[in-house]
Amino acid sequence: MCGTSHGRPPNISVTSTEIRIYDGSRITEIEWIVGPIPIEDNLGKEIIVRYDTDIQSDATFYSDSNGREVLEHKRDYRPSWNYIVYENVSGNYYPIPSRIWIKDNQRQLTIPTDRSEDGSSMHDGSIELMVHRRTLHDDFLLVKHFLLLEPPESSAFYHRNIAQRIFMSPLGTYALPNVFYDDYTNSYRQTWSAFTEPLPYNVHLLTFDQLPAKIFLIRVEHYFELNEDEIFSKSVQFDLQILFN
């Protein structure tokens, strides 16, 4: 079951939003449709979405590096030199490959995105993401954000898994065969797995390629950072021969 709410920000005719809340899910899905952006006035435009909370983030926010390493950012600060603020907004914007979050001692707000965007935290308790800029040839694409509010110590467990699910989302294909559903399911395999048992929760099958002479190239990755989660950041051992037997 899913509850859906539609909306359009005031005074902005080129955007609309749809909010979905699924039963039994910890995330809120927010889908933005943006464009075409008017350019008749010859002025560049950047459209952002901002989420404001009362989280005491202390000028600090976090993003990922290609879905793996966690990067800490401090507003108006650079760790390796004395930073002088000339561009307050652009100087605090960073690439957001798959997620951005803010936190305090009790809560963490994480926003996984369905594609790479730019983002920042321009004020404590706030996250903003740029969803579109002015272009002469608009692609009319939409974007999605997924909101997750959890205690900091358990947030990695959820946002790591959610980001994997978004990136690895299945591609739906459809056909109109002249056969009843029951006959189809009785005639064709509905599920298949190369595994005899599931991989550990914190392990992802990165590569499974067949090479000549019955040789397979298999790569797996542990996608939690060190000390990121009390349980799932620990080392994992498993037997590939048993897993693929």
C-alpha cells in the first residue's frame, strides 16, 4: 500500500512534486518533475529542493564518493588551507553521487538520490539539492529523492541498502502473450538465483563473468565503511565454493 500526495510549489509553474509513503517502509519517496525552464528573460535559473529540520548539524554535512567512501564537509571551510569565502553558495556545493545527510547526537536525515546531483547544507538543519538548471534544450527528465530519518548509529544500515536498491533497480519489460497467467507460470521459470544461499547483508556481488574453459571471474565488495555500523562494518568470511555450488 502507498499513500500519495501531489503538489506544486507556489509561483513556480515549471515544477511539480509527488510524495509517496509506503506501508512498512522507513523511507519517504519524493518525486520532482522539473521543466521546461523559461529563458525568455535571458536569465539563468537554478531550481533547488530544500528540506528544513531542527537537527543541530553544526555547519557539517556528509556525502558519498561514488557510493562508497563517506566525505565530511564543513560550511565555509577547507581542511588544507585558510578558506576565504567569495562565493557563499557555489563554494559550499558538492557533488552528490548517491546520498547526502546531516545529523546530530540523536537524529540523522539521509537523502539518497536516484542520480548524481549537486547539494549542500547552507544552514544548520537544512539540506538542499539542485534538481535542474537552465538549458536551451531541455530533456524534461524527472528526479527522485528518498528521505530517511533515523538515529545516527543505525542510519548506515538503511541508507547503504537503499542506495544499492536504487542503483540496482530492475528494468521492467512487458509483453502481451496469448496465454493465461497460470499457464505461463506453469510453463516457465519465475525465479532463479546462482546462489545456494544469500550473500551476507554487507556484501555485494560486483562481477560475475564467464571466461573460456569453464572459468569464472567473481568479484565481491564489502560496502560498509570501517566503524560506520556496529555490526555490518565488521569483516565477513564466506565460502565461494559453497555459495555457488
